[in-house]
Amino acid sequence: MPRNIKEIRLSKKSYNNNGIRPVKIEFNTLCNWTLLDIEDLKQIIRLWIKGEEEKYPQTKNCKGRWMLFDEIKKVFDEK
């Protein structure tokens, strides 16, 4: 993890009207940008899936993690 990132985690509450807790990146210092490596991105994806499935669990026949998979697949399929 870059030294300017203190923590990557799910926020304690939702900041939008859909009730899903977003992934929060907390920085150690005031900064305008950062570089993320594959491990950082995987941590963000894991937490995104956790937050999404809290609100829309697969056990209730919701799409959950597969919504993210479909969106990532669209990016990979772009020409």
C-alpha cells in the first residue's frame, strides 16, 4: 500500500441514498492523488463486494458481486 494511504475500509455509514456503504480511503497526509497497485485494487474490490452484498445479498436472489463482475467484464470487452 502506498505510504500516503492510512487505511482502506468500508465506511461506517452510507453517504448516498441507496444505503450501500462505500469504500473509504483514508490518507495519512493531505494529498491530491495517489498510485494504487493491484493489491490495493483487490482490497477495494473485496470491500465493495462486502458493502454491496450487505444491502443486496445473493441469499435474497440479488445480483450482489455479479453486478461488479458484469461491469468489469464490459471494461475488458471494450475495443
